[in-house]
Amino acid sequence: MANQDSAQKTEQPTPRRLQEARRKGQVAKSSDLNGSIILLAIVVYIYAVKDSLVSGIQDYFYSYLNNCFHGQFLENNTAALYYSSRFFLGLLGPLFAFVVAIAVLANIVQVGFFYAHEALQFKFERINPANGLKNVFSKKALLELLKSLLKITIIAVVAVLLIKGRLPDVLEAGQGTPARSLNDAAQIIIFIAGCCGLVYLVLAILDYLHRWYQHKRELMMSREELKKEFKEAEGDPQLKSRLRERQRQVSMNRLLSEMPKATVVITNPVHLAVALRYEQESMDVPRIVAKGAGRLAERIKELAAKYDVPVIENKDLARLLYRTTEAGDEIPIEVYQAVAEIIALIYKIRK
């Protein structure tokens, strides 16, 4: 029972797990949210340029029919195609550029800037028909299908109700002059598309919240996974313990090889011990042979007694050397005088 509880995914995903999922392309994203934003952007754009758009379409048809009447386009189909292509490119080109910019912005708002390299790598599982059938007939695919049908139904009902409410205006739009009919039709289309776009946006926001909740739920972690990630991030405690033991062993081996060459050991006198070496013929400045605190300090003093190395008590000097130097370093310039006096005293005692 305890193993089942520990295996349940009850813990919130860690930042590292979220980052790994993002690197694999697993993010909370709704394509419907992008679609609704793009639809509303198109409605706003057309509403803003409606007058110039209607005027441009009128001028196009007038010019096209006039050229056809005079026989220019009838005799030269290439000229007619070129004229129409240039007109529609100039008319729809800015709209396409605007839509692409809005699509990129909507995607950035949802997931930010990121490049999922692993998601673009080729994997046989993605083209395996068996896996494809599993995905098509999975519970998740069925849920997405039901959601899509529900969205389409709601938007269709809203569109029908709006058209039914504006039916007199729709019928009246075809009874005026061509310019007025085109303008009225544009207003009706913009109104219905805008209302449907707002409904679509509300449904898309709900869909995004559901996907975000589902994404978080899929990334939930069990306690075992949390412990494993902590070990990977911080290092295995057993491995770290073995490394520390190895470091202590290396330090002890160095201590055993260097202590016989030491000239003096300076202590504070209980907690710290620093061993110095000085050879007048080959060294200009004394160097640190070893240093330690606690048990290591006791070991240094034991080796000093074993190899007949003098032990001198000097609290301030021992603390300063322990704090500012490492094994192999020369002593700091500010302690030259104090160390010189100690070494001179040792030479005098030995003589």
C-alpha cells in the first residue's frame, strides 16, 4: 500500500521537469486561441479599411468591365490575368502580412520564444501506422473530437441566430445600387464575423485553460521521481560520500609524505594546525606543507611528534595562515617577521 501511494503522481512538477518538457516541445498550447485571435484581427483590419476596400473593388470591376467592353481583355487574356493578379495582390497582400504578424504574436503570447530541437528530430514511432491508429482511437483523440464538434455547433448556432436577426438587412442589401449593396453586405459580414469571433475567442480561452491544466497534470511527479531528480541535480549522496572519502585519503597520503620535510607546526593550540617548511639553501620564503582543523589538526600534531617536528603555539598566526593559505602556498608577506622569529628560535634550539 505504501508503495502504491509513493508511486502516485501527487507532487507538482519541478522547474527542471517543466524545462525538459519544453525542450521536447511539450507546452500548453491551443490552436483555437491562435485561430480566434487571427479571425478577430482580420475583422478589425477589414473594418478599418472597409471604405477603401469597397472603393477599390468597385474601381476594379468598373475598369475590368470597361476594358472587356472595348475588347482589350477579350483579345489579350494575359493582360486580363496580369491586371487581376496585380489588383488582388495589392488588395490582399497587406492583409496576408498582417495575419502572419498576428499569428506569430499570438504564438509568442502563448508559449514565448523557444526552439524544440528534440521535437523536430526524426523518429520511426511518429510514422508507424500502429502508433497512428492508437492515437486516432485513443481517449484523448475522442475527447478532442467531441470538443471540436461542440465548438463548431456553438459557433454555427450563434451564426444562424445572427443571420436570422439580420435577415431583413440581408434582403434589403441586394435592392440598392451596387456600391450601396456592397457596403451593406460588408457591414453585415463584419458584424456577424466579429460576433462569431468573440464567441470563438471565449471557447478558445476555455480550451487553453483546459490544455494548461491537462499539461500540468501530465507532468505531475511521484515522490520517487522527485527523489530521483533531486539526486541527479544534487548528486548521489553515496557517490558524494565516496568522493569525500577519496579526497580525505589523498590528503592523508600527501600529509604522510610531506610531514617528514616540515620545519615547524604552528597551532592555536587545539583546533588548528599549520605545518611550514623552510630550507635556507633552496627556498626564499617558507611554504605551507599542510593545514587542518579538528581531527586533521590532531593528526598533523601526531605526525609532528612522530617525525620530531617542533610544535609552536601561536593563536593569531595559526588562524591567519589557516584562513589565507593553502597547501603549497608561500606564507603571506605580513607574517614574514613572525615566522622568521619562530624559525630562528627553532634553529637556536637545535644548535
